[in-house]
Amino acid sequence: MPEIFRIESIGPEDEGAALVRRIMVRVDSVETAKKRALKILERARQPQARALGVERVRLVDGAGYEIFSVSVRD
């Protein structure tokens, strides 16, 4: 049964760690949602996307709990 997760792109901590972008994904498992979050972080590391200033991506479930978080420094 599909679940809905939020993938949030977070800016640098020295700039207040502001939310840059939030997307909702509907997937069959947490593992699939993690893969999507990692793909978003990969795209944020590309030179043409660095202007967005994404430093961290986190995965949040429907209840608002953070399930997974990864940083460009990991």
C-alpha cells in the first residue's frame, strides 16, 4: 500500500538552515523514498544546481517524524 513522504531540501546551517524545497512523494516503501531523497541530493551537488544551496536532505513521514537525513558532508 503506497505511503506519502515529504522530502525536504535544507540550506546551509550558517545561513539559518532554511527549507529550500519540499516535495511530496507517494511510494510503496521507505527504501524507495530513501532512494528518491538520495537522488535529489545528487542533483543538488551538480554544478548547475549549487546556486540553490542545498546542504542536507531529509525524509519525513506522514506523521511528521524524520525517518532519514543525509548531508553533503556525509
